[in-house]
Amino acid sequence: MTNVRLALATEAASADRANEDFVGAIPNGVVVLDGAGYPPDLQTGCHHSVAWYTRTLGTSLLGALGTEDGSLTDALAQSIKAVASLHSSTCDLAHPGSPSATVVALRRTNTALEWLVLSDSVLVLDVDAAAEPIVITDERLDDVAADLRTHLTYHPSPSKAHGKERHRFQEALLQHRNKEDGYWVASTDPLAAEHALTGTVPIHSVRAAALLSDGASRLVDLCQLATRRQLMDILAADDPDELINQVRKAERTDPDGSRWPRSKAHDDATAAYWRF
Ligand SMILES: [Zn+2]
């Protein structure tokens, strides 16, 4: 195995809140998770925090990747099951508001780079065969959300009206979570792993890969302040920290979301950059 050249950065949305993203790496793999929970003033069957969930699932998944047995889908299914077993006796795991997470995972073998993407975090692959970096993201959550938003008017954040609307929206969204024809996230049902997008790329053809939570990919997809190529250039020339700096700088120019409508002014932001 050659040297691993991997850079990681993660930053909470604000200093007074836990970072619900997770990033971690082992010599042959890296994972990024972005946690989601129930609105804090509503009842859920789980007394664990979202940060606990992403941390616990992320470390379990890294362990499963390290064994190199079976597929990434298997590794994720095992990890979801393992985490569920840690709180099945104390929490009601059937509650739709149990903590959940998006997952992006990469594993390098001698011949291939294997990838897995579940829900709306972003994988960017820079490969020899394509002029532009390839973006892989699971759009099912966005599709469901877009349908629901047709019934809701947008309130720029942060305002009380927006908070209420957001609760209604989140509750409506939860009705479609981990359902056929809905969207899939890692939570308490290992079956979600089967619905992840997966693929492999010959290892000799990969130049670099980036794993981003949607709080970090904003610079490209929401704000459109950088192309995919510029994104990879920022990561290569500077580091993932600089990408997050640029996201925060952009967000500060638009605190009320009038230029870039978004559910949160700032979001936890995580980026991992792996150069091959
Ligand atoms: Zn729990």
C-alpha cells in the first residue's frame, strides 16, 4: 500500500452547538456522516443525541471497512445493526424521529476504489477518464423535500415563522423516511444500506476524491461560487479548512438567506480530500 495523502476538516455550525457531522479515516478508507434529528421540542423515542449517533455509527463503520470482507453495503448494514443494538433496550427504535445520518464512504483495495453514498452528502471523484470531476449524491431526499415544499412558503432564516414552518416540514418529511418511494438514511433499520448508491472505480484512474457534508458543498451547489474543478483546486492547493472558510465567508454575506435560500444560516461543515 502506498502512502495515504488525506486531509480532513470539520466545523460545527456555531460554537455553542455540538458538531453533528463525523469524519474519520483508517489507512484504506474514509467516511463522512452528517447527522439529523427530530426538532428538539418534539418527543422522540431515543434519548441519545444526534452527535452520539453519528460518532458511534462512524466509528463502527470505519471498523467494518478495515476488515475488507464483504461489500460497503454489508459494512454499513452491520454497523447500523450494531449501533441499534446499543440502544434497543433503552430507546424506542421504531419511532420515526430516532437520530439518523447521511453516509459517504470510500475504501481502497489493491485494484479499485469502492464508494458508497446514502442520502444527501456529496462525493466528488476526479478520474482520468472525465474532463470534469464527477459528483455523486443521492437526490431522493431532495426530491421528496421539493414535492413537500410546494405546499410551504419559504421564510428566510432566522425567524419564528420560519421555525414553525420548518417543524411542519420536518414532520412531513419524516413520513417518507426509509420507505420505498421515499428517501433512505442510516438510522435504526439495516435495510437502509441496501438502498445506498454504490460503485467502484479502477484505482489507477483516480486522481483525487472529496467527501463533503452538504454544509461544505454549499459553496458549489447552493451558492455557485465555485465550479467542481475550482472546488477540487481549493482542496488540493490549500486544504479542506480553506473550503470551510470560504463557505462561512459566503454565508456571512447573506445572513437572512435572501440570496441563497436555505434552512439554516450555517450548517455543520465537513470535508475530506484524498489524493491518489
Ligand atoms: Zn437511543
